[in-house]
Amino acid sequence: MIRFIGAIILFCIISIYFFASSIPHGWSNLKNAAFNGFKNGSLSQEEGIFSSHPDYFTILAELNIASQKTVFDTTVSQIQNSNLKKVIDNNLDGTQNL
């Protein structure tokens, strides 16, 4: 009986620690997470990814696609967000060989 009560007390202590630390920590992470453009709906999912990771454009441009330049130009022309287009222009600077 003493072992059972001790196990319940230990379980309660661990549970209290878990809920008292993980829930507030998770909530603060959600509030402080980036991707504000995606969260407020001004960016699509793809625009949100590329605005936070501009180095993906080089990878996209170097994919094994028959007409890389056409695919890249089509993708860039479909982007509606002007700030994202500035990020693309600033990161590529016309130095990429497509």
C-alpha cells in the first residue's frame, strides 16, 4: 500500500511539473513564432516558405528541369507580394546562371 501511495504522489509531482512547464512554454512558442505574413493571410503557403528562406531560390533554379529559366520566371511572375519580389531580386542579383 505504501508503494502504491508513493507511486501516486510521484505521478502527481511529475504531472504537475509537465503541465506547469510544457503548456506555458508551448503557448509562448506559438505566440512568438514568425511567419506573420502567412498567419495574417497576406502570403500563401509557398510565399511564406520562400520569404523566410530566400536561399531556396538557388536550389529551385538548379533543379534538373529541362527549361529551368522558364519555370523560374513563371513562378516569380505569379508571386503577388511585392516585398517578396524585392527579396528575390536582392538575393539573386542577376548572378544566377539559369
